Amino acid sequence: MLHVIVSTRLWAVLGTVFLLWILTGPTHTPTHRSLGISITILLYFVAAGAIARSARTPAISKAFGKGLRWIALSQVLYGIGTLCGFLTLIYEPGHKARFDSADVFFLAAYPAIMLGLIFMPGVERPTASRSRILVDSAVFLAGVGLPVWLFTLGPGLSNASLFDGTMFVAYPVAIFSGITTLNLILLTRAPLPSRGAFGLLVSAICVLWLADLIYLLDSVQGVIAKGPVDWSNASSALSAVLFILAAKRIGTKGTSDPRQRQAATSSPLPIITIVAVSGWLVLFMVRGHPDPEVMTRILACLVLLFLVLSVREAFVFRDNTRWLEGEIEREARDRFEILVQHSSDVIMLVDSEYKISFASPAVAAALDVTVDHIAGQPILSLVHELDLAKGAAFLDAVANPSEVRSSVRWRLRRADRSYRIFDTLGSRVERESSLQGMVITSRDVTEQVELDEKVQQAQKLEALGQLVGGIAHNFNNILTATMMRLGMLRAHAQLSPEVLDEVQALDKEARRSAELTRKLVLFGSQHFTNASPVNVWESLTRLEPQIRRLLGDQIQLHITGGSSPRVVMADLELIDHMIMVVCSNARDAMPEGGYLIIEVTDLSADQLPVDREGAARPEHVMRISFQDNGCGMDSSVMQHLYEPFFTTKGPTGEHGLGLASVHGAVKRHKGWMQVESTPGKGSTFRIFLPCSSASSAASAA
């Protein structure tokens, strides 16, 4: 094939040069006519080869490729038809018939092209309505049918042979069907693979069929055939060049913008058809010298065509306005749907009976229920019983027309029967719509509320610590003086045994008060003054005998971990105090015996969990874990675990300052604590203390 030897771009240039040569109006000699027809035949076959090759482009769909092969077949048929006309010219130089065997191939190309157009991929939302397509069809029927009937079929059928009469009828039907189909394709098919390639393809087909329409009109009157330019070869060359250029661009990458893949909002074919027919009528009126009756028909046709075109443009304007309004509404709806689908807030539509008619997908994460499951439920059925009253008041306020917007903080139930805290805004649907009711927007603030409560609790403990620390220091001074006098009194030799017993009892109570005061001082103190490098493992080893005596024989003690070169910058007395207090609590949690496992672990920053508040973790920490299998604690106890004077041991037990003082000491060492506990299974306390920077140097040495 020739398209393999040279590029399509070169053939397009040659075809353009040939077209310009024809438009210069060369002398109508047999040589020139034969040369023009020969080049036209060659261009048809080149166009067929180029389109067939573009149909094998991997980027296009199979359906589009099949359509291109049908269009390539039509170019082959046009080439064969033109070849038949060329042979007739050679062997029958004086042949003057209006139609011959070439027209059979030309007519056969029409269904081939229409099949190719139908195989092109459609769009989901055509821009034109059915009424617009019907109006365009009526324009084609009036613009093509009436002039053809008045100036071609009427005069031509009166003295035509059977073959010519068949052609006179077949051509108008084929042209009307083809142009109507092409108009439908423009309004309902995606411009693939790009608007440029699609436009060139449609333009090439339009040139072919409009040229056939004009020559059909001129077949009886011969107005154009008498001119200096061979318009037959010119239109054929132009359509072939457009086909070649379209094949060239089909292989290029298509547009990635979805909006550029929409069908055309309006087709120019009705206007082009009316203008082409009107141009021929004017040319006939000027060159054909028609009689007054024919002139009257021409003017009537021109007026009718103008009126038909005006009515069509009015329909187009109305249809485009409706389509544009629909597109704006659709885009707004799409934007709203994207916002609702991807919002982390729960958006609900509640009707006048306070039942949920719609819920956004965020409800699945917030309440662990599906959208279908929650639809139709009363919204108050999800509210905590203690929040029902303010929830009902909130919904009543939203439903009240005088209220613009209301808000509430309430607890909503999840599928597992637990509750989450939500901040909710509500507004009433004001505009007229099929969806009436209220828009309820809820945001889960459970973590924020818990964090605020922790901050408030820390502030309370800090204020209380400052107050308690000041009082304890003064009270400790009084106790010290009291205990000194009791010591001097106990050493007096003249005391009776009864009085001595009372003095000893007073001394015992004073010492107990001094221990309490020491805990108060530890709890209230914000700083420690006796800071020094402390090896936690060595401290634990030193305290092991005391811990075993504290636990007794019924509780087994296991100490694991091993020595570490890392140290913490701490108050040794506070470290001992923390260890003994936690061990004492473990003993009280196992009245019938059990085991206590103490583990010391050196951890790096990447082994630590991420801080929930986003605080930076130290490079290395020392973790001291205390695990027992005692009675454990529930969530209500763990909420108050570090509060001073909170105890579960009854009025005869301790004062509830043990863990409060430990927590305060850990905080002063810039550490933190973690507690895990299950009722009936035991508890695990973990103390994290940052290692001193001197540890790394010592370890490296």
C-alpha cells in the first residue's frame, strides 16, 4: 500500500496542492480531466488505507475500531465508483447520462459510513433532548426535501429512464438519512479519541454528503457544472484530505478532561445544510435565468428555509438553556454528594416526626451501623437516657421556625451499646423541597472531652498539691517538736506504767501522722532537690529483702530484667518510695496470695507507643513493670486512681495518698505511668522514667 511508503502528512500536503490546482480553474481538456480523476481515485484509496491503519491503534476501543473499518470501506467504494466513472470517460467519451454505474458504488458508501458512525461510543448524558433531534430532522426534511422535489425530482422524473428515476429517488433518501444520522452522532456520541480527530472525521463526511446534495440539485439545472471549476473533484479531494488528517490524529493521545469528552451541545449541520441549499438557490436565481414561476418558487423556498432555521434556533436556545441549568444543578449536586460522602461529620436528615430519613456514610465509623440500618429509626432512640430531655428540647428548638440554628452536646449509642459524645448542630430545611425536616450535623468529640477532663484534673491536682504541700511543711514542723517532747517525756523515770503506756501510744500516733505528712509533702512538692544518677536495677536489688517481708509468704515475688548501664537522674528516696508503694498496693490486692512480677526494661524511643497528646518521647527510658494476679480494678476505680484521699480500703484502711504521691513523683521526674487492669484477673502498673544523658556516654565508654 502507498500509505506504507510515505507518511499521511505528505499525502495530506499533496491532496491540498491538488485541491488548490483545481480551484485555479484549469482548462477543461480531456487530459486535465483524466489527471484530476486519477489523483482523486488515488486519494480515496490512500484515505481508506490511512483510516484502516488507524483502526488498529491500541488506544481506541474495539467498537470505535470497527466503526473506522466501515468508514475505510466507504472510501474504497468511493474510489471504485470514481474508477468506474473514469473508465466510462475513456471508453465512452460522449457519454452524457445523469447517472451511471459509478452512482451505485457512491450510494453503497452511505450505509457503510452510517454503520461506522453508529459504532462510535456514546455518552451517558446526551446534551440534546429528543425534541431537539426531531426539530433538526424536520429542518433537514424541509431544507433537503422541498428544494429537491421542486427543482430535481419534479423536472427530472418527467422524462427519466427507469435507472435515472431510481437514482433520483435513492439519492435524496440516502442524503437525508446520512445527514440526519451524522447530526444524531454529533449530539449523542463522545468526541473520541480527541475533539480534533472527531471534528476532522465528521467534517470529511459532511463535505461528501453536502457535495452529493448540491450535485443532486444541480443534476437537472446544470448551474454548477457550467462553471470553470471542477467542483466534483474539488469536494472529493477536500474530503479525502480531511479523512487523511483525521486518521493521523486518531493515533494521538486523547484528552484527559472528562468535560471535553461530552457530546456537542449544538450541531452546526442544520445551519450548514440550509446555507448550502440557499447558496445553490441564489446561484440558480442569478445564473440559471429562471422564468417568473420558478423565481417565485425559489423565493418561497428561501423564505421557508429562513423561517425553519429561525424556529430551529429558538428550540436550540431553549434546549441549551435547560441543559445548562441541568448541568449547573448536577454539578452542585455532585459537589454536595462529594462533601457528604467524604465528611467525617455525621450528617442526618430528620423528618417532622424526628425519624432519620437519611444518614451520611460517616455514621458507619461514628456509630458502627450501616446507613440502611439507621434509616427510619427515631433519632432519640440513639440518645443516652440521661440526655433525652435536652435532646428533645434541642429537636423542638430546631423545628421551631423562629429559631435559626440550635446546638447540643449529647451521648449517642453505638452498635456495641457503648456511648460516644457528640457536638451537634441542627437547622431546619427552609426551601420548598420534597425533602422536608431538619439537617442534623454531629461531630464526635469524645477524645476531646476526655482530654479536657484530664487537663482539668491535672490542674486541680496541681493546685491541691501546692496547697497540701504548704500545709504539710508547717504541720511537719509541729509534729517534729511534738515527737521530741514525747521522747523526752518517755525517758522520764518517775512516770507510772499507766502514764508511760499512754505516752507510747501518743508517740505511735505522732509517728503515724509524720508518715502521713511525709506523703503529703511528696504529693505536694513540685521539685526534688536530692537528684543524682540512680541505677534502677541496683535500687530494686537493694530493696528486695524489704519487698519480700512486705509481701509475706503467700505472695511469690519474681524480679526480672537484669542490670543496665543506663541510669535515671532521680531522687533515690523517691525511687524507693515509688517501688514500695506499688508493691504495697499489689499486696493489698491479693489477700489470699498470688504472685508479683517486677520487670526492669531499657527501651529506646522507637520502641515506645506514640503519645496521644503528641508530646515528644525521650531517646531512652527505663520501664519498671509491676504485674499481679489480684482482684483488679474496674473503669470507675481507674478514673480516680491518682486522686488524693481516694481509697477502696474502707475507713480503717490507708489514707489514699500512696498512688497519688507516686504519680506526682513520676511527673516530677518527667516520666509517665500506664495502668492496665481487669476485675478478677489482676493489674499491671508501668512506670516510665527518662534516662539521663550521662547514661549514653557511660554506655559508650
